[in-house]
Amino acid sequence: MSEEVRYSLASVEHELEFSRLQKLQAINDPATLARLDEIGIPDGARCLEVGAGAGSIARELVRRVG
């Protein structure tokens, strides 16, 4: 038997989910940015951002690598 797999928050209104992700960013970004400062991201680096959030770390990586 094949079960349909659904994203658990698929029925949540977009604005509510985006607000939740922004709150996660506000909590987690300072530590993530401090870690990026610690390890250093050179110009032109290739980066993969796979965490939760609304895109702030992806935008920061773009800014840092050029």
C-alpha cells in the first residue's frame, strides 16, 4: 500500500508560516552569523544553506561570497 506523504504544515496559511519562519530566524540567526564569522566565507565560495528560516542566511551568504 502506498501512503500519500504530505508536508505537515501544507494547510497553514502562507503568512502565518512565513511569520513562524521569521521568528525562527530572529532566534537562530545571531548564532549562525557568529559561526560564519568564525569559520570565514571566502569570496566566490560555493555554499549550501539547508536550514529553517525565511531566507536570511541564504541572503547573507550571497552577500558574503559576492
